Amino acid sequence: MNSFRSTHGLIVKESHCVGRTLIACGLLWASLYGINTAQAQELTIESWRKDDQIFWDKVLIPAFQRQHPGIQLKFKPEEPLAYDSRLEARLSTRRAGDLIFCRPFDASVRIQAKGYLVPLKEEALKNFNPQARRAWTTDDGATTYCMPVAYVMHGLFYNKKILRDLKLQAPTTWEQLYQLLSQVADHKTVTPLALGTADMWESTQVVFTGLGPNFWEGEKARFGLMEGTVKFTDPGFIRAWKMMAQLKPYMHPAQNSMSNSDIQLLFATGNAAVYPSGSWDIDFLRSTSFAYKKPIDLGVFKPPVEHPGQSCHISVHPDFGIGVNKNSPHQAAAQKFMAWLGTADFAQLLTDTLTGYFPLADHPIKIDDPLGKEMQSWRQTCQDTIRLNAQKINRVWPSMEEELWHVNVKVLNQEMSPEQAAQHIQGVHEKNAYLK
């Protein structure tokens, strides 16, 4: 008796198909062997996280497909700075993928308002508290449109060997940090501070909003800006810009032309002492240094405070969520993937796989990475905040995000005074109709 092999490697005997159409036969062998044909489809995941391609391809996707063998996943990342505009163009012409990486807060508000994302049901969100959901929930709190996935933390990495050789300690105050950078500069062997301005975004997302909260008391000032009781011209913000203006002498002489990738390599190859960044860079720094056969003894310290004993504030920022494209033809399969994102298994797998990305779900997790564990410990003694302009403050034209990039680069390069920066940004802020 003849037989044929299905795409799943199962044998269907010809006698089962006599008198039936090809489609009917296919449904028959699917039922005989317990295969759900509704699941035999491919979902495309749109993302800006190109660095994570190998982790999705080798770990995360296989883990999901072991539980859902009929659903194929394809991780399709875009250039980070081009992602938002290109994604919206694809969504508007119904060419976007089935699953969408969502940036937090204002960056996803527009695509949600245009109806491109499927609202999530409470059952899918049961393991996420209101704080975890807020970056992808409408202003009225009624609709969450992206599954909260991961957050990152801001800090300063340092090369322990360089500090040991110079008999220096990791600083806790800004005065101590300036002294450390000055002593490294005097030694004239490595760049004191790995920071560049060619890509511009680091000036805002790493330095100003990542290291600045201790100057303006974190959430207190952020909510004050939204409520109209605080201004960018207030002393805390001026002091933050003054902090930035003092960093230029410690940066690489060619920093104006150095991209984030250039700066990463400068530090990862042992040629810089301190690198302000975030937990998202942990894996890259390790793999790059090993690739150059010069593993670095990495340390990390939290953003310094102005004075000893001062309350500390840490930028604990929601990094990405994942939503379902309303125009996806594979809604049932997409919802199964979303349900998996909310499981304890995924939370631990994310922690183990994407080092420095911490799950937003309420599930208890174990962090094995020493740097990740160190950064997490800061939350026990410091207060959480998020990037200053992420929520509502960006909803203005010209974009507050872009204006901050422009201004903060000029302050770092000592081309604009802190007071001028404050006046300019406050002027932009006052145009925001969404604020009280």
C-alpha cells in the first residue's frame, strides 16, 4: 500500500485519502495525527532590536515552538533609528508583521490611536501590575495595547583593572567621579569617559535622563512637569545640565565623530575607564571583549548623587512591549504567543537569555549575572523613576525627544550653556497641549 509523508514527518496511507480531495485528505491526516492546521502558519515579529537576533533565533523562538509546533516565528528586526517611521508606513499599508515591538509611552501612542493594535484582554495581563502596564496603557487607563515585556536600568560601567592600577575606587558622588576622571586623564594611557555625540541619542537617553534624576528628585519633578508645577528652568535641571557641561574634558578627542558602536568598542577593548550606559549593554560588552581576547573585569556603579547621604533615584525604564497587528491574518496564533509572553517560563528565559533585560511580569525570577544582580540591588535602596520625557512630555511639536538630543549634545560640547538649554527646553515644553 502506498503512502506519503506530511510536512511534519508523519505517514498518511493512501487508502485514507481514496475518494477525497487533496484538501479533505490533508484535513483527515491532520485529525488522525492530532495536528491543528489552524496553527500551521508563520508569524513575523517586527523589532528594532537587531542585536537580539541570535537570541530570538536560537533560544526564544525554539522554546515557544516546542510548546506550539504548528506556529512558526520569524524575528525581523529593523534599523533602530528607522524603525518607527518605517513600521508606521507598513502598518498603514497593511504590510507590517503579525507581532509588533512597542516602544514605551508616547512612542506607541500614535499607532495605538490609529487602531493598528489589538487591545489586550485582562486574562492575558493577569501577571502584570498597573505599574508594569502603564507604558502601554491609554491615558484613561481603560486599554492596554501591548504586552509589557522588559525593562532596563541605567548606570556606569567601569574597568576594574584600570581603577585598581591607579588605586581608585568606584565613586558615589559627582565630586568623586570628577576626581576619578581627572586622575585617569592625568595618567594619559586611556580615555577617562567613553561617551560620544555622533549618534546624539546617548546625550539624552543615557546622560541627561539616565544620570540626571538625582539632581531633580526623580518622579517628583517628572510628575511636576506634567502637572505644570515644575519647570525645566528650575535649579535641579540647571544643575543636571551643569553636570553634563563638565564632562567634555574627559571624553575622547574625536568624540564628535564617534558613534555608539565606536564608543562600545573603545570601552570593551580596554581603552576607556568609565562607560555611562545601561543594563542592555552587558552582553555586548562581554562578548565583544572576549572576541578581542581581552576580557575586561567589568564593574558597575549607580548614578552618583550630589552629596553623601542624599536619597538616590535610578532610571528603571520600560524598554519594550509586544503588540498584535490588528490586520494580521493569524489572530489566534498571535494570541497564543502573547499568552506565552505572560508565563513564568518566559520571564525566566528572558532573564537568562537577554542579560540586562528584566521581565515586567510579577513572576519571581533568579538573576545569575553578577552585574545584573548588582544593578537590581540598587532598587532596594533607591527610588525608581523613568526617562524624564517619556510619558506625555514628548507629545509636542517640535518633538521634545529630538529637541533634547539637539540641546544635550550642545551642552556636552560646551556650545550651549545650561541656562540656555533650560530656557529652550522649557519653551518647547510650554507648547504641549496635553499637559495641565
